[in-house]
Amino acid sequence: MYGLVSMQVPAHAASCDGLKMRCPLCRVLIALTLLCNALLLYYTWHLQFRSVGRQGPQTPLTPGITVVVREFRTFEHGLSDLNQSFLRSRPSLSLLIASDTLPYPPVPGLRILKLHPSPDQPSVASRLESYIRTRLVALVPDGTSLNPPDLLDRMARGLREAPPGVRIVAAAAGPPLHCLHLNVSLKKWTASYRSALKSETCGAVSGTAVLLLRSRDLFELPFPLARPLHSTVFIQAALRGWGVQIVEGVSFPRTPFPATDHGRWKADLAERQEEASTMRALGVRLVQAVDGGERLFGCSKETPRCFGTVVGETPEYLYEGRWTPPCCLRALRDTVRHVIKLLEASGVRYWLEGGSLLGAARHGDIIPWDYDVDLGIYLEDVVLSAELRGAQGGSLVDSEGYVWERAVEGDFFRVQYSQSNHLHVDLWPFYPRDGVMTRDSWTGHPQDVEFPERFLQPLQTLSFAGGLAQAPNNHIQLLRMKFGERAIEEPEYPNPALLRMGGR
Ligand SMILES: *[C@@H]1O[C@H](CO)[C@@H](O)[C@H](O)[C@H]1NC(C)=O
Ligand SMILES: *[C@@H]1O[C@H](CO)[C@@H](O)[C@H](O)[C@H]1NC(C)=O
């Protein structure tokens, strides 16, 4: 628009140029044109400026700190005391209670941000930016007191003086904090904590803490106030490479809430549920704690499988740049170990097939992006197994809840993790013909081909999925024959025509 306006000036001026001396009217015309252009210019500039102001979060933030209390329980809390302690020592502070639902019974005289949107309210009503107008924000757990009154100022100084990578400072609210290293891999759905080395910047802290950060940084997080608040903030910070620093010598007095046994029991229960739903929302399905403990969030025997029907051998998670969710890998390992135990008990000869043999050759486990396990069996041995006999007639649920059935997709058996969770091990029956292992029907996958029976005479034992499994002898040679010369050294996704490793 600017271009258009400025071009009009010389155009009009040129048409009048020759007449300038002779025609006084021309001067008036030129003056009017210039005036019009100036007005037009101002008008477009004004429009643009206004639209920028409307779109962006451009309203400037003011100096100061907003204290946000998110970690409290609506049914038993110390919000009134916290309010008194913080606002009496520092009347200039702004206090905001952030909650999914309103505290009950109600506490008048608190400013509350109700995070759960209400269908009759504008969307900004549940947005953090509408409530926080200061440059800094302190995330304060319930039960904390501001004593001495300069604790937050010392944290603010700590943040100002911190090295550039540090975006969050933490101070103890109760016992001292420990500096942790946090590694988040979305590809592996994993958040992994360990004690940080002396030389390392913290990625998280353990212990109850007050966190202070710039409001703009908090606004940048897609899950700014999801519970459990601290781990959610730390995980998002880790993905942005933000460091956390403990402000030494600053410690807030704190009375833990809820204080009653019943209240704590309710709070613990709620916290476990919140953690599970938040971690799923973040795409974290495995948390490895500092003490080595692991918490899995995802599918179980009671839930459906955590990915849908696989099309073109390429499960949906691969398109999102992710590998098999940890709970699924674990369930697959459990299933294959269970199947192997029963096959061996009934004397059915089996061996690792296809991608499972490839995984065993590479690293003694299921390939980290694979979605099922393949075993070959001797067709003539099927009668030896009560489970396979049962599967032949339809389907059979064994004593541990695994489902054995004849696959609807073709001439093979399938053992599912459970009736609702269809993670599975496929059993492909082969029979020998003139020294070659063959089948009556094939999947059409390039690696699904006949092979000499000598690879099974004898079988060998390989590590697989946390146990031992039977496998063809000379398995490297067999794999090169089936998958190509470089298949073991150069991993590739199952269907490179659809999706290649390292990009489409
Ligand atoms: C919070 O503190 C302010 C200032 O001291 C006071 O006006 C208000 O009533 C307090 N609210 C509650 C619920 O204690
Ligand atoms: C983080 O985790 C990934 C995947 O588990 C691993 O490959 C990487 O080495 C880890 N990085 C650090 C710094 O520990």
C-alpha cells in the first residue's frame, strides 16, 4: 500500500508540470493531491499499527512479581494464610490463585484464574496472559510464607545475574533442594532424571521449591500451569534448553498442606491421576526417577493398544518422529517371553523371524520402532501346543489373559497381549520341502521368502527382549540374504517407500 501511495505523487505532479506557471488552479490541484496522499498514508499506517496491537501480546508488562499459587488442593489449603503472609509483607505483590475449579468452600477476597474454560466465557478468560501483567512470575506452593520479606527480591536478583542459559531460578520451600539433570527424549517418550554433576547446570530440582521466571517465558510454554506443576515446567524447559539455578541461601518457611491424613490421601490420589494425564498430554510415557525407579504412562492389559491399525507397515508414531512407546515395547517383550515359554514347554520348534531376528542381531532386543514380534514355527508342531490347537478352532484366552487366535489376515497365528490390547506376536508356520522352508501363503514383504532349512539345523540361542530365544544358525548370513547386504549396519524404517529414517 505504501508503494501505491508514493507512486501517485510523481504521476500527478508530472501531469501538471508543464502547466505550472500558466495555470494557478494546477497549484491548488497539486496541493490537494499531496494532501490526499498524506492522509491516505496516515490512514494505512494507522490501520497497520492498530492491527498489530490487536493481534500480538504487545501490551507491555510492568516491573514487579506476580505470585501464582497453583499447587494447592481446593478441599484443604492454607490460601488465606499465604495471602496474608505475602501481601502484608509486600503490598505491591500481585497474588493469583490458579485452579481448575473454584476453591470449595469459597474463599472471598482472592484473585482466581479458573483454568478450566467455561463455554459462556471468552477464551481470554482462562488465559494466563490476561491475568499476569508483571515481568516476573513466582510459582509458589501452598503453605509457603514470605519471611523475611525480601526473599522474592533475592530470587529476582538471582535470575538477573544468572548465566544466559538459565531461565528459571529455584529456592527451597522447606528442606534444601537438589540439582538434577533432566534429559527428555520425545522420540523415546522418555524423561530421565539423575543427579547433576558439579559442572552441570540443573535441568530440574528435587524438593519443594518456589520457582521464579520471566512471565514471557512462562507464556511461551504450551502447558504453563499443568499439574504436577514443577515437573511439567522442567520438562518443557528441558526441551527448550533452559537451565534452572538454585538460589543459595534463600529458603521460604513452609507448612505442608493438606495437613490431615485424609486430605493427604486424597491429594496423593489426585496427584497420581494428574501426573498420568499430564505426561500423556506432553508425550512422555516413561519417567525415570533419580533413584532408578520408573513410572510408565500408557497402555496396559486393560486399555486398547496405544496406536491404531498399522497401514503400510508404518505405524502412526513414526510419522510424528517418534519410536514405539515404552509401554508398548514392554508389553511386546512380556508377550514374546510368555509365548516362548509356552512354545518351549510344549516342544514346538520356533525361531526369531524377520524384523525380530534383525533386532536380535543388532542389539538383542525388539527394534525400538517395531510394532510387533515375528516368530517362525514348524507347521507339523502346531498340534503339540494346546494353545495353538485352541487357536485353530477360533480363539483362546490363556490363564494369563493372552489371546491366541488364527489371524484373520492370513495363514498364521497371532498372540495378543490381552483382549483389549492388541499388541501381538505373530507365529508363521513353515514346512520343509526339498530342504527349503516354505509356506502356502506370503505377506508380500520382500523379506518374507523361502530359505534353506539348514539355517534351522541346529537352532541357536540369542538374547532377545530380556530373555533368550531360539534363532536360525548363521543368522547374519540369513539376514543379509533376506534384507540385503547392509541391513544390519544401516537401520531403516519398515517401509522406506513410505517413510525413510531421517526424513521423508
Ligand atoms: C488477602 O490480603 C489482602 C491484603 O492484605 C486482603 O485485603 C484480603 O482480604 C486477603 N484475602 C484473604 C482471603 O485473606
Ligand atoms: C538423553 O537421552 C537420549 C535418549 O535416551 C540419549 O541418547 C542421550 O545420550 C541422552 N543425553 C544426555 C546428555 O544424557
